[in-house]
Amino acid sequence: MARTISIGCQDFEKIRREGYFYIDKTPFISEWWEGGDSVTLITRPRRFGKTLNMDMMEHFFSIKYEDQGELFQGLSIWKSEKYRALQGTRPVISLTFANAKEGDYTSMVQRINQILTLDLRRRKSLTPWMNLECLIKSRR
């Protein structure tokens, strides 16, 4: 039976749970993890899967998804016991600016600030970190 191709869907979980056609990009996880780079810059043309890959990485590493290993069953990364043990074990902050499409520099800066502010508000678990940051600033 042919699978449906979900054009424009950037939600890894939805693609996997609903059985949409998916080209396995999970080898990137092990390549990135073993690479040991301090910074990773992912550049690709528009519509090339950057946001979907970031969502896949978040679902793989984030403790928020620690009980969702089944999303990776049947994919390349799940063949390795080492990586199965790594799934869902890391705190992850994932930000995307895919929807920041403003017409001028000032509006873009405002939109990025809005995205960052909303993300910090959603992350109640970062409260101790944010309090520490405030404490550091107040001691200066």
C-alpha cells in the first residue's frame, strides 16, 4: 500500500504516528553525536527538511519524549543499543524561526524577541536557571 506524502509537515511525531512517507534521516543523529563539534551549522535550501530534522533530533534526545522511543522503531538509529539507551535522556531547548518572515529588520528583531519570550514562558522547568541568571546580573 502506498504511503501518503505529507508535504510541508514539520512534525516528526505526526509523520511517524500517522504513517506518512518518511525518508530515514536518523543516521544524522549518530554522525552528529560522534562528531563532537562545538557548533553545528545546518544550511540547506528552502523546503529541504531542516525544521523536520530539528524536530526529529528533539524527539530523540529530549527528556520530554523519554517514553516515545517507539517513534524510532524501524529506523536506522534504533538498531544500536547505544542509541536506544540515549533516547530521551537530555534536556533540550529547541527553537525555530521558520515562521519569522517579517518584511524589515526591525520587525524581524521584534518577532525573534517574541519567539524567545514565549519559549521562556513555556519552560517552567528553567525557572531555577533563570533565577540564577537574575542573581548573577544583580551581583554585578
